Amino acid sequence: MMKISRLNSPLMHMIEANRKMTQAPKPTRNLYESDFYAWTQQQTALLQQHQWNQVDIVNLIEEVSSLGRQQQQELRNRLSVLIGHLLKWQYQPEQRSRS
């Protein structure tokens, strides 16, 4: 009788590879929770070395997404301040300073 793993070896290989990729190592997750800066340095090194199976994908996705939202909010805030200054410049010329 043939073993199932031999019969479906390509499928079993894909399942095993997927399982390994979706399970972040516990030390990485602990590092993410205990020392964020060290975690970022570790993830950078893993990405540079193409060690994809060791990258903390779940937290990395969240951080990249969060960074994008922060940048977008920062741009909105700065544009609001700029528009406020331009409106004051236009409609309150007596309040202008030499600086």
C-alpha cells in the first residue's frame, strides 16, 4: 500500500511550505512585542538576505500599512496648516510680519 505522502508529494510539499511561511517564529514575535527597534533591524536583515521563510509577515504587513496611513495623515495635516497660512496671508494683510 502506497503512503499518501508519496502519492501526493508535490501537494504535500506545497502544504508544508505554506505552513512554514505562515508560522512566524516565536522569538521574532516576542522581539516585536518587547523591542520594536531590534525587530525592525532583524526584519531588514532577513529581507536583505532573502530569508523569506523567517520574515514576520503578519507584523510586517501591519507596520507597512500603518506607515502608509501615518504618512497620508501627516500630509493632510501639513496641507491644512499651509492652506491656513495662505488664507491668512490673503485675507489678513495687516497681520503679515516681515519674517
